[in-house]
Amino acid sequence: MDCDIELEIDTGSARGEYTVHVVRAPAGGHASGAFTLDVDGILDRLPQLEATVLASAVAARRTMPVAEMVVREVGQELFQALFTREVYGTYRASLGAAQHAGQQLRVVLRLAAPELATMPWETLFDPETETYLCQTEPLLRHVPAPDYNQNPLDVAPPLRILGIVASPRDLPALDVQAEKEHLSRALAGPVSEGRVELVWAKSGTWDDVQSMLLAGPWHVVHFVGHGDYDSRTDEGRIALVGPDGRAAMVRAVRLMALLSVAAPRPRLVVLNSCSSGEMGQSDLFSGTASALVRSGIGAVAAMQFAISDYAAIAFAHGFYAAIANGRTVDEAARVGRISVMASPDGTLEWVTPALYVRGGSTQLFTLKGMPRASTAGEGATPAGASGAQAAVPATPGQPAAPVGAASPAQAGTAQAGAELTSATRASAEQAMKRAQLRALYVQASAELRAHRLEQATELLDDLLTLEPGYRDAAALRDSARNRLHLARAYREALEAEEAGDWLAAADGFAAVQDDPGFPEAATRKQDCERRQRVSDLQGELRYHSSLGSWEAVLDVSAELASVDPDAADPDGLTTAALAEIEKATPKELPKPEEAPEPEPAPRGFYTSVSPPPAPAPAPPQRLPETAGPPQKDTTPKTQTPAPARVPASGPDISVPRTGRSQEPLNWTPLAWGGAALAVAGGLGTCFAIYFLWFDENYWYESGGDGSLRVVYGLVAPLGYLLLAVAGLPDRTVMGRLVMAGVVVSGAVFGLSGLNYTVELTAVVASFVHAALGLWAGVLALRAQSVRADGWLLLWPTVTVPLVWIQDKGTFLESWYRTHAYFALVQLVIVCAAGVGFLVAGRRLRASSEKGQEHEPAG
């Protein structure tokens, strides 16, 4: 066919990896690509997909968006995997070429990978045009076979169809008469026009089928019955009726041998069974349909899922009508799908038929001559006639019956087959309803297992509307509703927790904590209750602090420390209350000769993270009575006792919630760090002044920029490193990490260089350096003892990006022959900060030496 796009799909180097190659296309070219496909994931979804497709036949419109979503997801995944960028381009161009030629584009899939033959390619969905391919274009599965280019079979109408219905008594019962009526009703039009002749085998036993095949010719074999896939032999099977009435499972290779007794061999086989289109994953020809095609059958239309009676009738009507009008088999399959789509309920069962074709030709028959219209006494064998009578040739010595004539016995049989009783129709409708209810139940169970509770509840509501007492559907729906309510409560509790609404979050978690599906609910509830208690206590503490009730502040702080030690000093209010109490309490130092022991450090218990040196045991306030004269009590009367509100074993309430230390800085590295920054800023200032006003020989352009690299990349980072060693901004892990980032980002900025052109690395590093410097400065400012040092640390770091402001206020321009006045300003700030650190270090040294002079000997 000139308007075929043939895609050959083969395995790749690993499981799930495949290659696709355009064998031929109307647009020309041989595009190819590689793709990955989650085959196992799609195989796991096939039962759910089958239930979804069958359930869509139920007249319940509310289920359709849910059902089609599953089909569309699988189809879109297959489409996007198969049609890679180059292949999709060829496909779109071929669509245009086919439309220009006034033809339809036919999509042919050559599936060389066995596991790909199990995929529901009939669901291919193009997300760009939002259409299913098999609805607008013929889609067929090509089965490679030797000697595959068969010529169309010349047929003088009518087209003879052998119908077989097999209903073993040990399998789910089929209404044989109803099944015959369904196909007869589908073919009523072509039969009345003389285009089609339908003859039924008396039973579904091997012997009856073989006898009918020998009494041919037959152009089409239509089988209605049960089929499955045998995973042990990796082969498809259909169920005929055995001598004892039980199922006789016939493997594909045996069915192939049975059909071969017909002369000529039928060109078309239709398998209307439960799983006749299912394929194995290790042998491309293990499925019943593909095995028949490989054996010599021109084409096989098989049902890859169970199919409802309505869809089977509609497909057969459109399919056979197209065949009888001379259409190709792939076009006939598309017409059959369109007939299924005529359902007012929007069924999805057009997905179920799958077409397998031998070779490249899809023209199975060439109809020659005009069909003879069927009359009461003349015409094709009635659709309901018994095949044993209609097809048996004349016995020796007797003339053969005319082809168009019907005996009285045949007419009676036809009439009996055409007139179904109301009980038979009711039985057929009940069987269809049972299948649809089961499909709804299976789909709802699949949604429950996937935790899609809203979809499951909707499906169960529809199921109970159709059949209120169906199995345990009511219990499942109530359980799904309860789980949906709990899931909604848990989700709302999480949202309240994220928003800081601890009471609402605790109530929500309490509602679901007894359900095993929410194992974290109890822990989250306790945490929310603790956070609410902390919030309440902190609010009370702030209230007492606003009134100046310092004793009450310490009481609440002690209770906070028992709940959350890190929250015992919100915004430094506890530390401030302790300072106010100590300020209001006068202190009188005892005389040296009367002092039994040195006092603790002036910072006191509440203002020091590390405990003071262990003192010698304090003498008792009152000595025990002895025989000697009473001793004078030398304990100072004005000494401030330690606060009794905080237990000795409890947490230190003076520690801020950020955990920063307030220990004094080490003056030696502080002074040396300041000196390094002063040197860096001073040298940089000199260099900048020279570059701006005295560099007549353009020394900067010939390598003088290295001076600024040394200043910014080595000397300044060394200064910040020494400040970190001194204890800035604090001695927490966070503080040390921030200072490490300041050192590294400063070095990267400096060593990247202030070159002729602005380097992206230097720009990014400068802004990172400024951000980390701002962070370190804020950490130092929040610790009262090093607040001044925090300002000195903040300014030289956050102003580093000023160096990128060039002449006339431009930003991030070339450094070549520019006037970097802002760089000069920044270097002056660095120098000033270094001097400030140097002075601070000197003061710390003097304070430390003075404290050592007044410290009594221990």
C-alpha cells in the first residue's frame, strides 16, 4: 500500500529498551530512534484496563471520565515511547502526504520483540491532536511469515461464513441460541442482500467442526466461546466441547491443524473469545491469533479483552459489512470499531478487537459478480440454518441441491433460529449485566488497591445503583468513604501543622491516630501539643516581661525549659529578666581574710553556657555545737543566693534558643585577624589610588591586577579565618560553617581576579561572600557580648559587590581602563574594620590581664 507507514520495533540492549525503525513511509526517509518502555508496569495494568473497558459499557455516564482516563494514560505512554522525535516527524509528514493523495494513512506495526506483542497498541493516543490512532487510521499488527504475499481470493457472492459456538458445561455457560442470534442480527443486512451466507455448526465438538470444514468452501470462520493463555506452555488456547461435554482445550498449533483440512483454507478467522488475542512474552507466535496467521491464515481478528454482547454485535455488523463490500480487512476492522463507538453511552470497547495480518497485503477477497438477493424460496442459506443441513453435498445417485434453494427442514431451522423467546432475550441481557457488574467491581477493587479512593467510591456508587445488593460492594463503599474521610482529615491536619495552627493540627491527627494507615499521626499529635504548650508559655512569658514581672518570667522560663530547652529564652527575655534581677540586687564583696572561697565569675549562672570552675566545698552557714565557745558567723549577709527556681539538674535557661555561646573572644587571633584585614585594606587602598591617579604606564594592564588578587584572595581570607578562630560570630556549628563559607567564597572571589573582563565566577563568589557575611554579622549581633564585633564583621563583607560598580555608575562592565571608585571605598571599609578588630583585641587583652590581677589565689 502506497500510504503505509511501517514501524519495525525490536529489542535494545537491556530489558525495557527498544529501537524503532521506519521501514517505509509516504514521506520517505528511514527515521529511527530508541526508547524505553515500562512493559512490566503496563502488563500489571492490563487487568485494570480490561475491567475499565468492559465497565464502560454500563449505562452510567459518571464513570466515563474515570474509565477513559486509564485508557488514555496507557495509550499516551505507548504513543510517546514509540513515536520518538524523528519517527514522529516522519509520521506527521506521512499524514500530510496521505491526505494530499486523498488516501488514509495505514499504521503497520512489525513487533519483533515478543513482550511488545502483549501491549494494547489499539489504545495509541496522540496528545497533540487528542485522538486515538485506530479511530482515524487503520492499525494492524504485522506477523512476519514466509511466503506471505498471497493474492486475493476470487469470491462469487455470497461470502460464506462458518459460525462455531462452543459452550462446555464446566465453563461459564454461554447462551448458544442467543450468541447465534447476535451474529445473525449483525449480518441481517448483508444476508438479505445476498452478500453473506452464515451457516452454524451443530455443536462445538472437534468432530462437528471438522465435518463442517470438510463440507466447505468457507471464506471466514467465526468462533464464539472461551479462550485463555497457558503460561506453562506460553501459548494461547480456545475451548471446544469434548465428548463428555466438558472443555477440550485446543492449543493454537492444534487449531491450526484443524483449520487446514478446509479447502481452500479460510482466509479470515474471527475469535470472539475472552483472551484469544493475548500473546506470550517469550515466543512471538505463541498467541492463538498470531499462530493462525503464521500457519497461513490471511488475517485474524481477535478480542484481547472480554467483550460485551452489544460491542460484539456492533463490531461484527460493521466488520462483515465492510468485507462484503470489498473493503480491505484493516479498513473493515476500523469500520467495526466505529460501529462500536455508536453506543450512546460512550463505551470504550472499540479498544478490544486486535487485527493480525500475514504479510503486507490486506485485500483478502476479490468479489466477482453481483450478489443475488435472498427471497423466501431462493437465496443464500438463512443465517440461522443448521450447517449440517445447509452444507452437506448431495449423496451419490441423488442430484445436488441448488445453491440458492432451501429445503423445508432448513427453512424450519432458520425460523427457529430467528425467533428467540422473551426468556432467551432476558437471559442474554442478564448475562451481559452480570459481566458488566463484575467489571465494575473489579475496576473499583483495583482503584482501592491503588489508593484512589474517590474514583473507587464513584464506581461503587454506580455499581450499587445498578445492583444494590451486589456481593460486598456496600461494605467496600463504606470502607472507602471512611478511608477517604480519614485521608482528608489527615491532609487538613498536615496543612494546619505547616501553617502553625497547632490546635487544629493536633485535633486532626487525633482523629486518625488509631488507624494503622497513618502510623505517624500519634507522634505528630504529641509534637503539635508540645508546640502549642510552648507557644502558650512563651506568650505568658512575654506578657510578664512587658509588665516587668521578672520573677514570673523566670518561673515561666523554668517551665519552658522542662518542655523545650531551646525555647526557654524567647527573644532573650529570660536573659534580660535575670540581668534586671541582678542589677536590682546589691553585691558586697567579703573581706579577703573572711572570704571562705572565691565567688563565681561575674557573668553568673544564667549568662554562661560552660559551667564555672568547680569551687571548693562551701563552709556551712552554722557550725555544729561543740564544747568550745561559739564561732562567729562570717558569711556575708549581702551575698545574693543562687536562684532557687531552676533545678540544678535542669537545662540552663540562660542559653538563647539559637544555642549560641556568649564566651569571651580569644583576643590573640582576634587581634591578628584585625591586623590582616587592616593590611589587606590598606594595601588595596594604596593599589587602587595608584591605579586610579598615578598609573601612567598602565601597570595594572600588564600584570598589576595580581596585587588585588593577593589582597582579596589571600590576605583578607586569612583575616576572616583568624576571626573564626577567635570565636566569631559564635562557637556553634552553624556559626563556624558560616565563617568557613565567608573564607572560601572570599578566596574564590579574590583569586578569580579583577581582570579586563568580569568573570562570572568572581561575581557569583562575591555575592555569596556578601550573603554569608551578612548571616555571620546577624549571628554576632544577636549575641550581646560581641555585638560591636558583629558590626565590624558585617560591613567589610556585605560591601564586596560594590567593586562591580564602575565608572558612571555602570554595573558589571569591563575592568579595562575603568575608574573603580567604589572598589576604593570598599577597601577603605576593609581597612577600617581591621583596625576596629585590632583595637577590640587589645581591649580584650587588657581586660583579661586586669581580671587575672584581681583573681584571688585558689
